[in-house]
Amino acid sequence: MNATGGPPETSGGRERRRVRIVPGGPVLVEGPVEVVLEDGSTAVSDRWLVALCACRRSRTYPFCDTSHRRRRRD
């Protein structure tokens, strides 16, 4: 569903995903998602909302485990 309550928008025949950047926190992506990592490997999540780590402190990287809350950013 799009922001106006209509059907999901498409681009090139594919449904668009909504991505939300949380200041000081994770990047939220409407799932399911497949994340391609720097080494070429992939991480998959079938959840309807996926939190991706933006601070690289997560033990479950690339997924967020709220490790960013334990330390302050300077």
C-alpha cells in the first residue's frame, strides 16, 4: 500500500520498498530483504520490518541489536 492508501507503487515491474533512516539508530526497511555484504555474502530476513545496523556495533550485523544505545556517539 502506498502513502495514499492505494496499491504499492512499482518501478520497473518491482514493488518499491520504504526505507527510513532513524537519527542515531538503525535504518528501517520494509521487508523481506536480502542484504549484500562487502565480502559478497548475503544476509536474508523475511520479517515485515527489518532494522539494519548503521553504527557497526551490532553482534548480529548487518541487523541491528540495539548496541548503539549502550554508548554515546561523539
